[in-house]
Amino acid sequence: MEEEVRKVLRLTVRGVLAVALALVVLPFGTPQANPPGAPSGKLAFKFNYIAVPPDTHESVGCGDGHRVFTELGAAGVIVWTLDANSPIHVDDCLAQSIDGDPATIFADAAGTYTVWVRIHGPNKPGNTLDICRSVDQDFTECELGSVNLSRTGTDRFRFPTKLFDTNLQNEFWLLDPGTNFRIAEVRLYQAS
């Protein structure tokens, strides 16, 4: 009986060592699969659009340039600026509902990035986000596309018009959240 216990322990130890060795040998940082419905190609940049309660603005951080904030229930504007000399980055992560100015993101290539957006959070009414992409900031038209995302319906969308497809130096987004909206993920993909 004692010999059988020793055999089981040896096999268990060997199994643990084999798993540990496999974890050490496997490469870390391997590319992860894109979420369902996302475009094929290389993920070039992503950020989260987050609604925060009033009077909590001082406690938010830009998350190493991967977060943009608006106030709960308030629409926000993001100004995308084309700058070939600067990598994609969030320059101002606060929408005008928080600091009076639109959020600003710089991107480095025209007509290259496919835009994909997914809404997160609870699956209940009011968790919605309307996005209007425009060539100017008056938003009378959504010339570059629009979508209404909802956790109770369409929760992800791929825009047919690529970022800066119009060869303009700027593109403007109006993001109008519903009463229960908290977070959306915005991803930019490049063709392989």
C-alpha cells in the first residue's frame, strides 16, 4: 500500500513538473484571437470609452493613453487628428462634459484603419451608445457612418468607412450614451 502511494506521488510530482516546464517553454505575449465579429488583420490600437459619475473626474486616469472619459448620461465628442509624424495616441482623454473641450486622438495614416466598436456592460435597456462619425463638428449629418449599439440588440459594429478615408486632416465623432451606458471598446485594425 505504501509503495502505491509513493508511485502516485511520483506521478503527481512528474505531472506538475511537466506542466511547469511547458509553461516555461511556451512563448509569452503570443497574439490573441480577435473577438467574434472583429475584422481580420492586425490590431493597431484600442481604447475604452467610459462614462463616469459626476464629481469623480479628478480620480480618472487616461490608462496609458487607452481610455477616454465622458460624464454619465452626457454626450461626448472625440476629435481624430491625422498626423503622419505621430503614432496613434490619446492626447486628451476627457470629453467636453468633463472639462469643456472634446477628447483628442492622433492617428498616423489615412484610409488604413478599420474601425470596430463593441459595447460592454449589463444586458439591460439603456445600455446604449449612438455614434455619429462626421467630417465636421456640427453633426448635422453622419457622413462617415453612424450606429446605435445596444446590449439588448446589436452590441458590436464594424464601420464600412475607414478612419480618414475622406483625406481630411480631422474626423469628428459624437458619442451619445444611454442612461445605463458604462463602457465601449473601440479598436482600429490594419489589413495584414
